[in-house]
Amino acid sequence: MNLYKFTAVLTPVEENSETYYQVRVPALPEIVTFGDTVEEATFMAQDALELVVLSRLEEKESIPLDKRPVRINQKSIIKEVLVSVVHNVNALPLTQDVKLSFA
């Protein structure tokens, strides 16, 4: 199991008299997610981080170091999000002698 820590920026967005939180992760710009509350936005950040880290490991891509934001909105909230990922590849090459059975 590997542990990764990333900084997430939660920015409140007001729309139609309601507020939600947009989440971005400076080290992984492909992550953009949302939550109705700070707690939900933090959970969504953790979920997105787990998926992106696992995907990068499976594709043998590097995992960047954490990156703090250079500038943030005055109302933004900074959260450090910790994720744990287990990545094991257990595969055997298929040969003609192997018979697969799905029961």
C-alpha cells in the first residue's frame, strides 16, 4: 500500500442562491470535482485522487509531487488530502494449453 498526500483547493461557487464547492488539485490539473459541502467536496477530492493515482500507476506514469497553489481565491479553503492505493498486478501469460473456466 502506498500513501500519497495532495493539496486540494476548495472554492465556493454561488449559483442560483445556492453554494457548492469546486475542487482542484494543483499537482494533478486533470482533477476537477464538486461537492455541496466542504465535507462532501473533500470526499470527492479523495475519490478522484484515488482514481487518478491508480490510473497513473496502471499506465506506468509518474505520480507528481504535491504542489501548493500559487494564487487562490480569498474564500477558498486549502485541504491536504491523503489517499492510500494498493496496486498489484497478478497476471500470467495465456498459452494455448490454458483453459479458462468461468463458473
